[in-house]
Amino acid sequence: MRQLLRLAGLLCVMPLTACGTSLGGRHPDASLLTKCERPIAPSDNPTDNEVANAWNDAVEKYLICEAKHDALVYFFNGDK
């Protein structure tokens, strides 16, 4: 989980710049253009551990998706 949080943090601070409304031939990193992963759903009659694992999975995937979104916003809008 710590590695995923570090990855999310790195994606947030990627040094991306924008040139007004024109991208000037720049392209966002391909990893930012992938769809967000859906969390793993627990089974029909989950144990407490399965519920906890599903919750952790959902939070981790959300944080990664949020970081990718933030990096794309920064890529297109810059420091505005």
C-alpha cells in the first residue's frame, strides 16, 4: 500500500507545464491516459477481512486515479 501511495504522490508532483491554451506539440504521459481501475467487489457473504480488503483496494485505486486526474489537469492548465 505504501508503494501505491508513493506512486500517487509522484504523479501529483510531476513537473508538467502548459503553454496557454496551445499544447505546443506536447503530449501527456501515456500512463495518464489509461482508464481508472474498478475496485474488487467482495463476495456475496464477505468476512470482515474481505470487506476490509475490498475497502483498502477501493481507496488505493481511488488515490491512484485522483493523482492521474490531477496530473492531467496540471498538464492542460499549468499552475493556474
